[in-house]
Amino acid sequence: MGRGGDIVKQLRSESKAKIRIGETVSGCDERVVTIHSTSEETNEFDGPDDRVCPAMDALFKVHDRVVADDLTAEEDSEETPQVTIRLLVPSDQIGCIIGKGGQIVQTIRTDTGAQIRIMKDNHLPACALSSDELVQISGEASIVRKALFQIATRLHDNPSRTQHLLASSTPNAYPSGGSIMGATAGAPIMGLTPLVGAYGGYKGEGGEWPRGFYPGPRDDASPKEFSLRLICPTANIGGVIGKGGAIINQIRQETGAAVKVDSSATEADDCIISISSKEVFEDTFSPAIEAALRLQPRCSERVERDSGLISFTTRLLVPTSRIGCLIGKGGAIITEIRRITKANIRILSKENLPKVAEDDDEMVQISAELDLAKDALLQRF
């Protein structure tokens, strides 16, 4: 990732893809980097005559960097270095890799010479989704790269049926994604995750920032401050800050956003977490949104339903002057967000405002399973 996120910023700039670094998962020493873009094949790849979409370009830039670092660490070995990468693939896409009777995966094995295995569920890492399948590719670096390209191409050509979770925010986007899972010990592991759930898509309908939340004309190239305010129960603050400020400082460093916890109202049951960053409309990455996504599960109230599913309730404050861009004419916008995300979204009355809110604030409440709640947050912010 580099100091202060320099490497990932460079990769975003070079590839024009959106890259999101996932936070650590309890009990897992791996982390996920999600990459996605539109499906248009605009980027040169291994020569001027071959073009791929920005997401695949970024995937291989990350893959090549990880493998190069790994091979450098083993350059003193007399044996030919072996590389192992693992891909997370949605269950409704795994068929396009396996094929009828295993014909497709066997063809890829024969063409590339790579060892390719579809792993059992008990091998899924803790950072994977329960609906993921785990594909493992092993061999010499050049062989693994060829196999990865064939598999990534098939996933690009056969997108997941659940791609609307991402594409709803960015028209014509498909969730071609790449993930690195970097272990704290041993060689980093590369994963491909065409289904990136609710992550990504920082712009509103039509690929545009909502006027009410992006401060300034859309053709203004100068950075403007973009901010969000999440309401966090005081009981959750420890999970936001972390021991010695470790969690909040990590989020600040990796996203580049300013994150401030205002707990001055000591008698209140809630406090405000303010997130802000200087942003340009044309940027494909929003530091403030990225930080908000990481903080959302930590700031939300969790309730276990009778079905056993966990519902997350996220609350955020929006100035009264800007609430209209969320509601829309006759409630059209908020109704569409509810339809797309399946989340329960409410604009609460003034009497339900927490003590930490200002008089000119409105409170938006989102309740849903975590992925759906994240998707709803992304729709208009």
C-alpha cells in the first residue's frame, strides 16, 4: 500500500480503476483489496494491441507488484520459485470457470500448466463471504499469471447475477474486481472477487455526485471539502478509536480522510463522528466515503433478528438545507434507493433528534443487513 497510501493512489491514477482496501477482520490475518471499474476495455495490456478494462489492468498491476516482492525475497533460493494465489468467486459464477464436467478448468490447466483447485468451504478465509467459492492457482510466476488472466477474462465475460449491488451506483459498471489478501506472515495471497458487494460506486445516479452533497459546480476542478457526520452510540466509541487510537489512526492513514470524534456532550448517549476530505468531482475515489464505509459497522447499532440475521442501524446527520437531494421530488429519490438496496431508510422527525444534533439538522436512519446498509449509504453520499 505504501506510506500514507502512496502506492495504491498511484495504482488508482495509472489504471483509472477504483481500489478499496478492506479493514482487518477479527481472527483473520489477511486483508482484501477490492478493484472495480466500468467494463469498457480502454487500457493497454502487455502491448498496444491488447486492451482490458481498468479493473483488470489494476488487478494485474497489483498482482505483478506482489509477486515481484515475493520473488525478490526468495531470489537466493536455488529452486524455481513457486507462486500460489487464491481467488474468491461468487457461487453463481463458479460454473463459468469449472464448465460442464470440469471441462473448462481442465482446459485452463492444460493450456497454462498451472495447478488449479476449487477448494472446500472449510478453506474459506474469514474475510470471505459465505456465498464465495475459493479457487487456488499454483505454479511458476509466469504460469500462474496466464491462468489468472484466463480466469479473470471468463469472470469478466460472465458477470455475477448480483452485480446490481455495485452497478446500481455506476451505470454500465460490472463488478470485475481484484483482491489482495496480504498476510502478516508468509507470502501475500492474491484473490479475484468479481462480486464486491456494496462497496464502490461513490457517485449518484447517472455517475454524478448529488448536487446537495458535493459542494460546488461539477465542472469545477478545484478541491472542495466533502463531509459526513455519523452518529455513534457512546458505548461503541472504543471500537471506533481502538487501543491507543490504533483503529481510527489506521483509517485516517489508509483513506486520507480527516476523522474526528466529538464526545464533548458527556451526558449524551451518542456522539458525532465527523469525516471530511478535500475532493474533486471527477475523482473516482472519495476518502470521506471510504472512511465512512469502514466506520459504519463500528458506529451502527446491531440487532439480532428472530431469523438469526444481524441488522445494522446507521444514523447520520444532514443539514436541513440539503435533505431535499436525498428525498427527491415527491420522495422519488429515497423511494428508488429503498427499492434498489432493500434497506429500511427513514427521515426521522425533529423530536427524535439526538442531543448532539444541531437545530438545523435532519437525521437519516438506515436499517438493514450490513452489505445492504453499506449500499444504501453509497447511493446518495
